[in-house]
Amino acid sequence: MPQASVKRLIEIEKKNLIELVLDIEKYPSFIPYCIDSKVFERKDKGDVIFIIADLTIGKGIFRDTYKSDVRYNKKDDTIYVTNIDGPLKHLENKWNFSQKENMTEVSFDVDFELKNKFLNILMTKSFTYGLNKIADAFQKRAEELFSNTQD
């Protein structure tokens, strides 16, 4: 099962980074290999925001859509994602956001398994590289959107 973790220190306010991660419908504009996204449901219930969304990931003729359950816990500034449907047998990813003076420490942990065992083996080989590309894309997008709005 591919697993990886990425940690970044980004000179952007925590609330802005959280908003960026929760703005799932914008992912295709900046995340590598994200072809489409759709939010089906978004409910703000006090301390937790619940989102049900699809992401279509692919390149060339290879593409798959998976449905996720996304939960943002406002009390501890974490976003927890699990799969509902699609090519994934298992998905858990967790975002943690921690303000450190004028920087935000962001950690992103992913653990998943594809239903296709052969693709699982291929993904294990390149997964850390791919996760770093995704983290780079989020950081670059955050800096483009929010660097000029910081105090």
C-alpha cells in the first residue's frame, strides 16, 4: 500500500491554506493530473465541515474518478479524507495546519491502495515523487493567491 508524508513551512496564513485545500472545485486549475472535480455536498455543522466530492485524475487515455468524504475539523485545523467509491480500495489522507509566527507548517499524510494490484506496484515506485509534485502545486498556488495579501 503506497504511503507517504510531506511537510512544508509556508509563509501564508493558516486560514488561507485551509481555504485553498477545501476549494476542491479549483483543483483542476493547478494540481498535476487533476482533470476534473465536482463537489456534490458541503455542510457546515458547527465544528466540522463535511464535503462529498469527486476528483478525476489521469493522463492521456488513463483516467479515473473517485469519490471522497472530506471532513475539516475547525477545532484542531485538520482535514481528513477517505474514499467512498472509485478505483481506490482504500484511501486515507490527513492535512494538519499549524501556525508558527508568520509561517504555517503544513503536513500531508497519504495512505492508499488501488483495486488493481499491478497499478499499486507501479504507484508505490513513484508515489513520493507524485506527492511532492502535488505539495509543490499547492504551495505555488497559495503563494500566487495570498503572498500579496499578507501583512
